[in-house]
Amino acid sequence: MKPVLLDTGVVVAWLDRSEQYHTACVDYLQKLAAPLVTCEAVIAESCYLLRHLPGAADAILENVETGTFQIPAQLSRAAAQLRRVYRKYRDREVDLADACLVHLAGQLGTGDILTLDRDFEVYRWGANKRFRLLIPLRT
């Protein structure tokens, strides 16, 4: 089964009931059978954004510890590829988490992503393949 990439916004909305997409993210994560793959930058962003929500960082790190959120790549080994992503999308002000997810898509051969970030409608992975946003975004 192909893994699904996991972005920061979904982690935040999953834990924060006040988020617009909370219900959609909870529902999708509950029914998803595929492995969830992310990167350290997503974990760091999520913990930072939820720093005022009691227990949030613990819940995130527990999911990393149990393997629910898998982190297959190390930044030190992917730095050259990430620099290429930064150069390709320099006009979009790509952040480290997005660059890592673009890189992971190519490494894992999947563009299926749980994200609330419209930049993934523009980003491409592999040989110019589109990402498939699994949570429909309202306009």
C-alpha cells in the first residue's frame, strides 16, 4: 500500500477543534489505512503552532514514537535534493516542510498528500507529476 504524505496544517487541524478543517481531518485520518509519512520539519512546525494547546506536542510525538507518523528521511541525507526544490520554487517562498514533502513524494513514488496548503496544487514531484490533495479545500 502506498503511503500518504502528511503536512502540518492537517496535524494542527486534527488536534485543534477550533480549526476550520478539524472535522474533515479527524474523519479522514480515522478512515485512512495507508501509512502516514512526514518529515521532521512538519513535526517541528506542528509542535510550534500548537504550543499553547495542552497535550498537543505529546500527542504528536507519541504518534512519531509509535510509528503512526513515519519519518523515513534524514535532513542531512536529503540536503542536496532539498536545495534543488528551493531553487525550483524560489518564487513561491517554499518552506522547509514543503520542500521535504516534495522530496519525499519523489523518494516514495506517491503524490497523495493530506494538506491544507494550496501550494501543493502548484508543486510537482518526480518528473513533473501533480500532487493529489486528499482533503478538498473550500475556496
